[in-house]
Amino acid sequence: MAGHSKWKNIQHRKGAQDAKRGKIFQKMSREIYVAAKSGGPDPETNPTLRLALEKAKSANVPNDVIKRAIDKATGAGSDENYEEIIYEGYGPGGVAVLVYCLTENRNRTAPNVRVAFNKNGGNLGESGSVSYMFDRKGRLFIERTAETDEDAVMMAALEAGAEDIMSSEEGFEIITQPSDFLSVKEALEAEGIAFISAEVEMIPSMYTALAEENVEKFEKMLDMLEDDDDVQNVFHNAEE
């Protein structure tokens, strides 16, 4: 994968998220709600909630939105019941796609996801049809600046439990096990290091090159999926 293209895509994704800030807040609120409802409101004893809170803070979700989601999850009489559903399929050109949803109505969600695939040259597959191509990992991107101390970045990351560090002209890509993600992130933050992106995500173990004639259809499919309120995350193995 071309490093420059990867970094450019991260910046583009962040810009797109900023343009959809209200929708991002709604999705983060739902994720926090589910985490707090299933594991309790204390992030010290609920690692899923802790990850959700870190993700929300990195997306600049206001504290009052976070508090309302936790209060709603732990308050008496809340009748919302979200479930996580993972859809697997192929986009145009055979790109593998994983779609993570949180929904209280799968009869609404499934047709919407199917339409996004079908209208753009893709098709949904069975459970397990593409997930074997992905591994769940923590991934942190740090931009290189004139002040960046490469040795300090690498030492702090490795000492905190990073699995792999890749250096390029643009910066550093750090890979961790999900269980080590927060400790690595916090160790780097303690060194005053900021991140362009820091999330636990599904990382492809193999990639598919996307022909030029399929790029527009693929981007349109991703936009349709990410615009859906029930879709939390979309992962794919298109070569960047």
C-alpha cells in the first residue's frame, strides 16, 4: 500500500466526518449507550465503554452528549434495545467489505445495507464470507513534524506493548492488540504525542486493487452505508 495515499485518505475521511458532525455524534452516542448498558457506567471496569469514550472524545463529541448517553443507558425504564449486526459482502471489483451496525430494528437495517451494495455493483455474502480476511487490531497514526522525536515515539510505543511500528515520510503507523490499544495510546499521550487517527478497527490481511472504472461506484457505496444511521463502521480491503 502506498503510504502517501493512505495518509491522504485518513485526512479525507476526517474531513468527511467533520462535515457530518451531527451524525457522528449520534452514532457515538449510540455506541456509548450500548457499552454502558451492557457493562456498566464505569470506564475503569468496563473496557468497551472506555474505548467508546476515547473514540467519542477524539471525534470531539460534547461532554453533555456523552453524559446523556450514559445516563440513558443506566436509568430505569429505558426501553431501547440495540443489537450489533455485522454484514459481510463484496463491493464492485470484488473488494471485501464488513459493515458493523447497531440497530433496534434489523428489518429496517438489512434492506438498507443490501440496497447500498446492490445499487453500486456489490453483493452481500454469508456470515464468514469475508471476515477471515480481517484481524481486529488497534491502529494509531501519528503525523511527522519538525519536532517529532522518532526514537521517543518508537520507544514509548514498544514499551507500552505495541505490536508493530511502520515509519514513513508522513509519519508513523502503530499496530497493537486490542487489549493493549489504550495503554499504548496513553503512553504516547504522556509524551505529548497527538494522533491523526487512533481506533480499534478491522485491518485487512490481504488487499484488492480497485480498477479505475469501479472507484466511483465503490465510493458511492461507502457514502450510502456511512450515511445510514444504523451503520457504525465500514471496513474494506481496497488497496489504498
